Amino acid sequence: MTATVVTGIGVVSPNGLGLERYWAATLRGQSAIRRITRFDPGSYPVTLAGQVDDFVVKDHVPSRLIPQTDRMTQFALAASDWAIADAAVNPAELPDSDLGVVTASSSGGFEFGQRELQHLWSEGAGHVSAYMSFAWFYAVNAGQIAIRHGLRGPIGVFVTEQAGGLDAIAHARRKVRGGTSLVLTGAIDSSLSPYGIAAQVASGRLSPRRDPGEAYLPFDDDASGYVPGEGGAILTLEDAGRARERDVRIYGEIAGYGAAFDPPPGSGRGPNLRRAIETALADADVSTSDIAVVFADAAAVPELDHAEAAALAELFGRGGVPVTAPKTMTGRLYSGAAPLDVVTALMALRDGVIPPTVNVTTAEAYGIDLVVGEPRPLTGSAALVLARGFGGFSSAMVVRSAAAVRH
């Protein structure tokens, strides 16, 4: 079985639109976490977020689609355009039933939904948009991408919170292995509206701090929860043989995947992240010594951080592998976080450099080799990406560099 590879990437991130802008900002350690400006957050326990401030929707989305779509879908449409263009593919030249899309979503179109519910209660049912019937729905990104690009092959969506981003990419790989020529995959989330923030606060995991430099500190003794964000990434996946026939750039391989579900509280059993990692390593046919860097889930919730660090120590040894969490610059993007981490891992392998975890200063107690302060040279051809979703979902993915793609 030949490899499933990434040939196109589209990124919408708080610290950079487009792949190269995002990657350059990440290597600079440029954080986009700041006070929310899309509404007044003063009465909320959370006032900071990773906002995408430089996305002008009319520059990226056809005018007829703007009133039909939530902000997350507008991001997703732009990212899918970029991923297809980057892969140098014209969907119209391929059988439409041979093109698929698999995405993930954490919350759906909350901003659109809130606006229309406000219209309902303040002005009446006649003022509610007809597009409310689908614009709020968690599967809408996959549907709108499929319609826009004429993708009538396999379609699906995963709703496993942050883990969903990896689950979607893994399912897209299954479809490519099953014979689908090309699949767009990944995830984009955006829930930085009053309703969206209220729903996120209910998890009890968000940082209440007002200082952007002190709010999101995973693996730090001073951790207080994470900061929410918006954005993510869409990737073009195809078979390596087909990509070589097309003579297009290959960013790397989706080499291995594993997933696990935590036991119920009170069962006396611990988290199952380790099992997800072991499954991903076995699927990729690599050992722990082959992994050059780990992109952490990085919840910044002490209990969850200790569990993640313990799983890494059990498998790699204490401090046995470099670990990083670039999402400290963007906030936690929910389903969009893991696909963006996959993209960052591929870029790190391409350029031989590990981006830093910003603001963290006291990670020693966790027993991991956290890359902080400045980027660090990377030697190796495989990276591990971790993602956990609220409710007990754990996923792990191994990516391999373009130079090491299996034939």
C-alpha cells in the first residue's frame, strides 16, 4: 500500500493568513492572543482569545455566499480554495464522484445562530434568515466545500472536539487508500461570539486571566486553563503514486493514526492517551526513537497536562523527546487546532526547525523537554501530533517528511 500524502495546504490562523505567513509568524514566536474585540467581553470571565483580525470576507468568499454562511464556513471556504490551488489540481478535470471532503467541527456556526436567534426574539420569525436552517450546523463546512468545488465522492464530519481534527484527517486517509483520488480534509472552528464564549466557559477549562502573556501556560506551574481561538487548516490528501504522476509538491505523509476513549470518571482507570500514541506508532511502523518532535495537546489544565506528560514519559522516557505547543500563540482552535498542528509539524520537518512554546517558563516539574523561548534545530523525519477532546476523546497522528515518504 502506497503512502497517503499532503499536496495542498490552506491555513487561516490568528497569527497569519496563508501557510507561509503563518509559518513565519510561528517561527518568530508571534502571539495573536489579545482582548476580544468583536464584542465587549468585560462581563465575561474570559476576555482574551486568538482572533483572526486580517480576514476580509469579501476578498475571499463570493458575495452570494456571504449572507448564507457563518464566519467559520467563510474561513473554511477560503482555506479549501487555497488547499486546492496549492495542490495544483482542477477538480473539474476529475470525475466528481472521485473527489471527497472530510472535516471536523466542535460547535458549528454559533455566531450566525446567535444573530438569528436575536432577530427571532427581538423582531419576530419573519426576520430570521432562511439560511439559519443549515448555517449553524456542525456539518455545514463539509457541505459548502463540496458544493463549491463539485466534490461528490465520500463526505463526512467528526464531532470529537479537538481530537476531531485528527480523526477527520485519518478518515480522509482511509478514503484515499480505498481508491478516492483526492480528499479535502481538516477543520476550521470559530465561536468567539457571546453565545460561543458562554458555551466554552461551561467546560471550566478556560483561563480567566487578563494578561495575554500569562493566560495560556501549558506545562507551567502557573497554568490556569487555555485561551480560545478561531481558525484551522484544510489539507489536500492523495495517493503518493498519483501525486508523483502529477509531478506536484509533496509536503509529507500521513503515516500513522490512533484513537482511544478515556474510561468513565470513578472507574479507577487513567486516561488512554498512551494507547492512542502506541496505536499511531504501530500504524506508521515507527518506534519512539524515530519521533523527532511531539506537538502536544497542551490543555494548560494541570491535571490534563500531567496526564499528557506522564504518557510521553512512559513511552519516550523522562525528557526523551522535544515537545512543543505553538498553539500558545493562537489559542486553542478546537477542531481546527490539530490540523494546524499537523501543518506545523510538516513545516518543521521540511525546514529542520521546531517552533517554540511561548510564555511558558517553569515546565521542569512536568518532566518533558519543552521547547521554549526560541526555535530549536530538528533532526529526523517523523513527528507526533496529539489531540484530546472534551469528553474523553484522544487521538494521535504520525507524520513523515516529504523526503521520507514511503513508495
